[in-house]
Amino acid sequence: QVQLVESGGGLVQAGGSLRLSCAASGSIFSINAMGWYRQAQGKQRELVAAIDSGGITNYADSVKGRFTISRDNAKNTAYLQMNSLKPEDTAVYYCNCRLTTTQAINRLRNYWGQGTQVIGSS
């Protein structure tokens, strides 16, 4: 079993900051990549930021320069530092992890966190 536990969401004034954390635990052999997606009301889920095993990052255009994704490999944890939050950032943010559970079965599997609410209040 693999579990992703998210924390750090909340409500902040526009221009404020939040830091999301996502800790993966359970039957993990190797993590290929971790990332954050968000889904606003009435919208499709979209990629916000991702980081792979080599530290290469990818960001949605809408958050470039404001959000920073990082990871702590020893803790199997990813972070999303969100600065200069806007009302448009309001959404449920979901952590995603691509990993292998065993060495014998090395296909990548996707796991999702429960989601955490982020509100950028105007």
C-alpha cells in the first residue's frame, strides 16, 4: 500500500504565501517523479508543477515565477512553495507520485493524495 499525505492548504489573502507538503509512505521502491495538480470548480484537473528524480522541474505557465516545487528524497516528500497567490489559484490541490513498489515489478504506477484546499482570497 502507498499513501500520500498532503498538508499546508488553507485560505490566504491575495499576495500571500502557502507551502504545501506531500509525504509518500508505504511500499515504495523508487520514486520517479512527484508533482502537484489542481482542480478548480467547474474546471478540469491541470498540472501545476512536477519534479522528477533528477531534479528537473516543470511548471504551468500560470504559476511560473510564483511557485517553486522541491523535494526531500530521504523523506519521500515533495513541497510546493506558493508565493504571490491570486484568486485564480483557488482550487483543490492534489499531490501525485509516480513510483515503483518493488524491484521485481518495475512498472511505474501513479498514486494520488486526497487533496487539500487552497483559497486565494480577494
